[in-house]
Amino acid sequence: MITFEKFTLENGLKIIVHQDKSTPIVAFNLLYNVGSRDESPDKTGFAHLFEHLMFEGSINIPSFDNALQMAGGENNAFTNNDITNYYITLPKENIETAFWLESDRMFSLDFSEKKLSIQKNVVIEEYNQRYLNQPYGDASLLLKPLAYKVHPYQWPTIGKDISHIKNATLQDVKDFFLHHYAPNNAILSVAGNVTTDEIKSLAKKWFGPIEKRDIFKPKIQKEPPQKEPRFMQVERDVPFDAIYKAYHMSAKKHPDYYVADLISDILSNGKSARLYQKLIKEKQLFSDINAYITGDIDEGLFMVTGKLMKGVSIAEGEQAIEHEINELKHSIVDDTEIEKVKNKYESVFQFAHISALNKAMDLAYQELLCDAERINQDVNNFRAVSKQDIQRVATTLFHQNNSSTLHYVSKRNL
């Protein structure tokens, strides 16, 4: 049981405090309720760009990293479809430094043409390196818009088209900041050997004076049910053919989310899982194959991706994948197998939450979903999944009309 207390400042900032007396390090996690899904279709990549801009310094603190390092702290951030998350770890004695730094850049970034130009170039180079200059790098750029036709999950966090970042103006980024990076659009969670009274005092001192802002939330259209299979084939200079399959699955708060997550573990969590045992070890059709879920708040994707062995045709690989997922549809998982994946999930969960930082991150995220108390319910929710649930969800999830398939063909094999 992970215990915590919550309170909210008058400006709307939600704060969660978890006392962990076992560690001298305090984790300070600030989650903003903004991700790539909140972007305009003609101005994408802004949430990710801000992940970079937020480290360029604020009006009062020119160097975020230097000030934090002086206090013995470390920091980082990540952006995904749904959120932008900034986190700091530092000694308890210096916790006020984290409040000082994060509140100041929430209050006002030091916007300038020079700093914007620097970070735009960084993001453009990241785009080139991650998606264009490495084998199979553009697969997600191709598969997402194949699977999504309406929902903003159709573009990656780095943007639909890198020209959106190239053409971003200083006014564009100022507007994005003012409409999203505000106390009433954020959740702060602090975990470590701290008390709620200590954190409340610091929060009021540093974040309290920041005023609420008008938050812009675009109206997001629900992705309509897919009514027929979708397919794309591309040729690239890569060593082996690859298959990418995407199936629409339930949203994060739907009970069937846990079922789909367990299905992915049955298929592909470790070397004892079905896909490894059958398609790599036994049949030697794939050099690498994985099944996983995207983990999005709205309806996400169940992914199956694999690189074929030399000499194995894409048709043969497709048939083998179909056989394995059909097994889940047509037969009941045995007790040993389902218990194995449940035990593995619970052990990973318990081990991960030894870390104060992981607890702080998860508490903030669960509060965003609906209530931080969900952190104490996740294991039981997975435990409650039955063998019949696995078969029921697999039957609807792995329907041909629900699939989007990308064949990534090696030019060397043509």
C-alpha cells in the first residue's frame, strides 16, 4: 500500500505527497496535462519542442541545470501523446531548490528568437537521427496515420511534419506556453522523507503566487471503429524484411485495458513467451518479434512487430503471427501461463515502486487519470483478469477488420 495525501492550491495546482522515510533523496515530479494530442493538426510537435525549451532557462534563472547541479540534483523530462513530465531528484536538504526552479519556469520562460532557433535545430536533428537516418526508423511515421484517421494519435510526439517545427514562430510558442503550462493544468507529486506540512508551505510560497491561466483543450474526435483491414508496403535499404501490425484497443480507464496488457505479456514478455518460443526458437522465422501496447489514455494500439530471418517470406511470417494470435481466440489459456504473467507483472510493479521517483511519477499520472488511489488498485485489476476475459478480448481485438499492417520490405531481398 502506497500512502499519500493530497491538496490543491487556490490557483488549481494539484499536489500529492508521499512520505518515504527510507531514502535521503526526494523525488519532485511535475506533470503537465499536455501532449501531442493537444496540438493543432497544422502545428504539431510543440509539446515535444517545449520539453526542450523548458530547459533553456527562465527570466530569473538563466541556467536551470547549473542551479540544480549546485544543489546535488538531477533532472530530466519526457513527452508522449498525453502528457509532458518533468522530474527532479535531489537531497532532502535542498528540496526548496526544486520548488524555486520549477515554479520560476512555470511563471515565465525566457523566450527569445535565439533560444527558439537553437531548440528547433535540436528537434530537427533528433527527427533526422531517430526517424530518417536509422533502419526502420520511419515505421511509426507510416503506421500511425494508417491506423488513425481522425484522432490526433495519428502523429508522433515529434510532429506530423518537421516543417511545423521549422516554421514555428516565437508568438506560436508563447501562445502554446500560456495555454498549457499553468498551475491549473499541472499535478505536482513529491516523494521522500518529507511531510505534507513541509510541502504545503513550500508549494504556497513558490507556486501560490502564479495565477491561473485560460487552458486551451481542443475538441478531440473519437476514432471511429475500423471497418476493414488497412495495408501499406514500402521498400527501404534495410537488412531484413519486417512486419508491423496495429490493432485498436480500449482506452486506459476501460477494464479491458488490463486484459490487452496481459495478452501482450502472454505473447511477448520474455523468452518463455509464446512468440519467442514458437516463432524464434522453434520455427526460426523471426530474428526479433514483440507484442506490446502503446499505453495511451484514449483508445490506443496493440502492436505486433517483427524482423524476419533471411530467406523467410513476409507471407510466411504473416501466417505465423496470425496462427499465434488465433490460438488466443480459439483456446483457453491454461492456469500456469496466466499465473506466470500475473506474477511477473506484480513483481515488476513492486520492484519499480521501491524507487521514490517511480512512485512520484505514478501518483501524478494516476491522479490525472482520475485518482491517485489507482496506484493501489493496479495489481488487483490485473489479478482479476480471467482466462475467459483473455479469449473474449482476443476475439474482438484481433479481428481482421481491426488491423492495420505495414510490410517493410528490404530492397536487398528484391
